[in-house]
Amino acid sequence: MKDIKLLLYVEEETDVALVEKILQVAKYPAEQVKILPACGKKNMAHFLNHSWKLNGVKYAALVNFDYHTVFEAVEQAKKQLGDPDAAVFCAVPTLEAWLFADIEAAKKNAYSEHGRKLLERIPLPEEIPYPTRLAYAVFGQKKYKEYALKVFENFDVQKATSRSPSLRTFLEGVGKLLDVQNIPVADVYARSMNRDIFSNLLSEVSSPDTIVYRAMEGSGITAEEMLTHLREGSQVGQQYAVEILRTARDVLARKAQNSRGQL
């Protein structure tokens, strides 16, 4: 245990391999993290609040928690765990939702064509109602772990953290606890902007085949294609959203100026 910097509790034994893979893909120093299953939140609360602590080791917990926002989930989880002197992270609604944070990686490892079709129209990870059931359907219940863990062989952490705020928060937090210099998460834009707002607006005002944006090289992007970019948090989608906001800002500024002129 002499090289361990962080002791991370997870809820169940089955969570350990999944979290190990996520940290591995993020290129975090695996030898500095010890992941322990608590077998439930009640045991986790006991371990965090009443167990003897090792000097020089930081403690953290990762729990499944279904709540409106990641911030609210963490606050409620802290209360359930007795407000421990440790970092608390939440997978919203469950850890299995993170398997679908990079949807293309999930598609590549789907158990069947039926599984791939299920992934065509799924919501963002935090909005999936039953991630474990979806994981069984996509990866096959008997070989669920085998197929699911392969998702991370093609996992794009930037794309994944732009689509999943709870995954981003977890990797950011663990990175800071380990003093990682380069935390591989998406730009702040992905955390602060609600992509669904832009997606819904675009769906309401444009037909699917309307050209709504032209890339730097001049190629046209249709409304249907842009919806995909927005929902996945791609660079093109981010740029499009930023330009919409810039236009809205200019309109508001002109309105404010005109209002002042009429006073």
C-alpha cells in the first residue's frame, strides 16, 4: 500500500473492473489507486466515517445516484453517506450509463445488430432510465461484462465527458486528488451548455435536409447532421452553438441600445 495515493470505494464488486478500465483509458496512474467494493451505501458510510484511515492516503466514494443534476446527486449522496471527510462522486443514474458516453464505441462492441439499432436514438447518458437493462440488451446479458469492458478499447474520453457531466466530474475530481497534470476531459463548454436546448431549437425551425452551417473547408452541414454534432458535443457542434449564442448576444445588445435611445 506504500504507493497508494487514493482509496476509492465503489458500491459493488462488479463496479471495480468498470472503474479500473475508465481510469486506465484516462491514463491515470493505476498503481496509485486502490478500488474497494463496499457492498452497499450503508457499508460505505461506515467505512468512510468510522474506519481507521491511512496517513497520506486520500479517500473517495463513487455511488450510483439518480437525481436531476450531478450537483444535486452529489449533495444528496453526501447526506446519505453521513457527510464524510472524503470526496464523493456520483454516476448518474448508474455506472452503466457511462458505457454509452461514447456512443460510437458502444456501437462497435454491441452484441448484435439489434443492439446497434437500440443505440441509434438513445438519450444522453444521464437521461437513460435503466442503463443496466440497456447494457444487457446491447451487450448481451450472458456476456455483458466481456462486451461492455471492450467499449473502453475504442473510448474517446473527450467525447464521452462532453456527453456525460457525471463522468466528467468524476474524472476531474479523481485527477485532482491524484495531482494529474493533464486531465483528459472536454472543454468547459461541454459542462456549462445544455446541448438539448440547441438541439430542440434546431428541430423546431429547420427541416432535416436544410443546410444550417458551412465548415471551414466549405462543406455544408444539414440540420439532421448538426443535431448529431450537438448531441455528441463535437467540435463542430460546439462552434455552431457558440455562434448562435454570439448572434443572440448581438441581437440583445442592439435591443438594449435601441431601448436606451428611446428613453
